[in-house]
Amino acid sequence: MKDKPITNWNDVPIVIDVPMAARLLGFTVDVITRKCKKGEIPAHKVFNQWRIDKDELVQFLHKS
């Protein structure tokens, strides 16, 4: 079963994991992980997992 599309930023959690970011941006988990490692997407490593702040992602998208 596919995930329901997210159509409102208010439905996005404050802190996003890589699978959620992949879903939001339309890329694979591998692509998002690679971009986090390279610093191309603003992300923070928390206990060996990447986390993305919603507000930082929105600012990043507006700059791109």
C-alpha cells in the first residue's frame, strides 16, 4: 500500500527522517542520504541517522 501524498506542509513533522524527505522531494532514500552526507541538503546526524529540520528544508528549497 502506498503512502498517502502529503499536500500540506503543516502535515510534515518538525524533524524529518530520510524516508520522509525522499517522499517529500521525490527522490530515493539513497539519493537523499548521499546528499545529506555531501552537505547538499541541510541535515544533522543523530545517533548514526540523518535528520532534517523542516524549517531548514523549506529555506533550502526556496534558495534552490
